Amino acid sequence: MNKRIAKAKTTKKVEPKSATANTDASASAQKKETVKAVEASTQKIKKEAKEYTLYLQYQNREYNMADLTKQILEKCEAEKMDPADLRIYVKPEDGKAYYVCAGGNSSVAL
């Protein structure tokens, strides 16, 4: 009986190295498929996103926010400011739009 126990202890199931390589390859393939799926859904969202025009009306005046943004971006470029993280604050009562970006801050007349 002791021989049977000894055999049971020495018997191991050893996986060949190729099985491990197949597992890594399948994990890599799954990762690539996931990345492709995310990219496809992102592109779909971009295609479906609609552009809207925003107007601000205040005391019988109307301001087009797209035109205002374009004007601010041009001023940022002229002043060699980086428009990254651009934030615009419109204050019609002051007659100005203030903006802050990575390169500094300033304002434009409405």
C-alpha cells in the first residue's frame, strides 16, 4: 500500500510550455479585440455627436458663443498663449468675456 501512496505523490500533471504560450496569445488577442471595440464605439459616438449653436441673449442683445470662442482663440494665438484647458466666462453686464487658459488670462469685448 505504501507504494500506491508514493506513486500518487510523485504523479504530477505538467502542462507543456506551448499551452502557456497559447494562453498568453489568446489573452493578447482578447485585449486587441477589446481595444478595437472601444475605438469603434468612440468613433460611433463622435459621428452621432451633433453640433449646436449657443446664443446668449441679454438686455436686447444677442451673442453667438461660437463667434466669441473663435475670437478668443485667435487672441490666444496672437498673444502666444496655449489654449489648452480654455475656460470662458461671459459677463454681459460688463460687456466682456473673460477667459483663462494654460498660457494666462485676458478678456475680449462683446
